[in-house]
Amino acid sequence: MTGGKPFYITTPIYYVNDSPHLGHAYTSVACDALARFMRLDGFNVLFLTGTDEHGQKVAKSARDAGLAPLEFCDRVSQNFRAMTKLMDISNDQFIRTTEERHVKASQGIWQAIAGNKSPKGRDNIYLGKYAGWYAVRDEAFYGEDELIKDANGTRHAPSGAEVEWVEEPSYFFRLSDWQDGLLAYYDAHPDFIAPKSRRNEVVSFVKGGLNDLSVSRTSFDWGVPVPGNPKHVMYVWLDALTNYLTAVGYPDTKAAAYKTFWPADIHVVGKDIVRFHCVYWPAFLMAAGLEVPKRVFAHGWWTVEGHKMSKSLGNFVAPQQLVEQYGVDAVRYFMLRELPFGSDGDFSRRAVVGRINGDLANDFGNLAQRVLSMIQSYCGGKLPGPGALKAADETLLASARALLMKTRTEMAEPAFHRALETIWHVVGDANRYVDEQAPWTLRKTDTARLGTVLYTLAETIRHLAILAQPFVPQAAAKLLDQLSIPPGNRDFAVLATALIPGTVLPKPAGIFPRYVEAAAAP
Ligand code: MSP
């Protein structure tokens, strides 16, 4: 663990019934950009991701695959681990809910909840019988009034998932007694749920009244045994949400990691799992006598070429295929730049190629390439020193120096698209400055001025590259190599320093290649 203020960020843990796809990569990339930004900004970051391996859905997928559940989980969890590597995700931990430490944490929180009384002085957990609807795909219970009937009269969950009627002995969590506590919490912590529209949805859902929640299942056994009654396994969402505590050492609340990182600073989730994170999770934590996370941010969903992504439609997008085709940085940049974080968006190949050839190759790539090439050919590869600065130089440098403050504000939301827009605004300024100053002419007319212009540009590119690291880590690293900035010296603190004239720069190489559609086979 390093020094600095702690910052604990999590992705949802991914169900192992599916192969990794674009949606999973998106949550991971968004968290990664924020985690990297905070690390570079001096925070002591704990970044967690992993896989959600229990429950009826996974048990069924394992059965369908003809494998024992754990064998199946071992295999698919590996695919998610590979996805994190592929997308250049800098997670500090990868948790699996089948790990022993997690079983211990889940049983620990159950015992803590059961050992406390509800705000109305009743048992938080009681034994009863569940009779109602359940959607295996969502791993969620639904009331009759929430279901939607299709043309044939078949009921579906609001997500479109099939539902089945379930009747079985079950333990219940007395969620109804936590309604006032939750509303008071939302009131006292207006930033707990973001964006605002999600917050409003959650508040009105809770105001509408809460039913007690079934928190154990008896019709299958793939889960964490309920302490004291192993005929029951814990409801998979109670087990899954607890992963955020497992990673910091719970149930040992004296563990250094727990003391440092709990409560989490931000759980980033998709909009489909807001209720679990913003209603059930804080209620479980309050009932267990634990602190509630500071923030839950719900992002939107991607469609693909205008359609919902699904295997049956044949438009399932695997991150592997995208990265092979476009490169990891380009995919990361596209995802974070294309749509406001929190909104839905469409993933189209045309849009990806537009961003690659426009923002990356033409704008940033070209800026770096032409400036660094001029330093090579006009100055023998040695960074020139600046002379007296003119207003145009001061203006460009001032906008580069203002980037850290601006992007900090945007990343605090987080608004990745705006942070990138802000950075690229300066890319645009710098490109215009090159055209206006025309160093190729200065080379012949005023070599002192040439030095100032190229130095101003190199210094601007240094700021841009340092701030681009969280989003496009590989390209930014290449660019910083080309500015001869040592790898250990690339955090935001170095923005306060400046390039040293006379530094020898290596031969430049392109950082953002243009995407050229492969010619169709004859
Ligand atoms: N296992 C639960 C989370 C438990 S957290 C304690 C789960 N897993 S999931 O694999 O189904 O989804 C993981 C994340 O991927 C969710 O945040 C979900 O919103 C996101 N996405 C899945 N499909 C998506 C898109 N098409 N677009 C964007 N994100 C989507 O839910």
C-alpha cells in the first residue's frame, strides 16, 4: 500500500454464465480510467473486480455445459480475468465468490444482520416461505404488479427475462423496517446515487413501500450455506454484494485494509442493477451495523448497430475481437468518449473508425508526430530551449496547465467524455498553433523563435500525454517515452515541473495509427 488518501473503487462482479462482452468491458474500462486517474493524482487506490459464481443461473449453465459447478466457474472466471488483461485493466484484486475468504465474509454479514434488531425492534432475519415470481436471468424476485404480460399472456420481468413461480421455505430479511432508514440516508447523502435520474427512481421506489426480501433458497444448493441451517443457501445477491467487503478483509473489521478502505468510495454499476446496490445493499449494511458506501454511479447500456446485443441476434461483440481489430487504446477511448457516462449509447463500427481516424490519428497522433519529427530534423533530436514567450505561447501553455484542475472536476463526477473533450480541446489549440506559427518557415527565418515554438509545443504535448494516461495508457506511455520522460516520473505531480531543454529525444514513431479497412478478398 502506498501513501495518499485512500480511494476504493469497484466494478460489479461478472456472472460466469456468460462470455465477456462489450458491456462487461465498458464497466471495467470506465473504472480503470478512474482508478488510474486517482493513482496518478496521488491517491492510494484499491480497485476491485471479479466474478459472481453462485446461484441458480450459474448452476444451470454448469449443468448445461455438463460440468460440475466449480469446474465450470474455474473455466469461465478465467475468461473474465483474461478480459481484464486484454483491456489493460489495472485492478488490484480479482475476487471470486467461490473463494473461502468470501464464504467466510458472506456468513459473517449474515450473522451480523441476524444478530441485530431492525429499527422497529424485530428480528432482521426470520424464517418463512417464499411463494412468488423469480427471474433466473436477473436472479431477482418480482411482485405480480411488476411483471409485464406479452401478447400470449406470458409474464416477463421488466428486463424481459422469463419468470418462474417459486414456492419454498426461505429466510426473509426485514427490508420493510428499513424504509425510513434508507430514505433518511438518501436525504442526508444527496450524492449517494448518481446520476440524478437514477436517484429519483430509487427514492420513489422506496417511498412506494418495501416488501421483506427472500434471502435464502432451498431448491438448489449452489451457494453459500446459511449459518446454522445448511439446507438453505444464501440468496446470490446478498452473497455477491458482500464481495466488496470480502476484498478488504471482512469480517475482520480490524484488518488494515478494512480500516483503510471501507466504506468504498464508489461502486460503478450498470443501470440494470441499481436496485440491488442502492436499496438492498445499504439496507443490509445498516442492518449489519456497517458503514454504507459513499457513492453508487449507474452507467447506461450499449446497443450494437442500433440493436440490443444478444447471441441470438448474432451481434454479440467480444472484446477480444474489437481489440484485435482496432487496438486496445482505441476501444477504450471510443467507449469513454462516445457517450456521456450515465447515458445509453450505440456501438457502431462506423463511429469507432470515425473516432480512431479523427480524434486519435488526425488530431492527437498527427500533432505529436509532426512536432516530434520537427525536433528531430530541425534540432538534431535535442529539445530546444525557449526564448522570450509571446502571447500565443503563453496562451497555449496556460491552457495545457489548466488541464489538471479541469479534468479533476470532470473525473470527480465522473464525466469521462467531458474530461476527454477538455484534453482534446487543447490538442486542437496546439494543432492550430502549429499552423499559425509555421515552424517550417521559422526554421529559415528565425531559429530562436523556432526553439520557443517547438519547446512550447513539446511542453504542451507533455501535459496532454500525462493526462491521457488513464484513458489510453499504452499510447500515452509511448509518447512519454518519446519525450524521454522516465516511467517512474509520470504522475500528475510532475505536471508542475517542465521539460529540460537539451534533453535528447528518441526518433518518433506514430502513436495512433489510422484505421484502414482491409481490402475485400478478391
Ligand atoms: N453479477 C451481477 C453483478 C453483481 S455486483 C455485486 C451482474 N453481472 S453481469 O455480468 O450480468 O453484469 C455486469 C455489468 O455489465 C453490469 O453492470 C451490467 O450493467 C453491465 N452490462 C451488461 N450488458 C451491458 C451492455 N449492453 N451495456 C453496458 N453495460 C452492460 O449483473
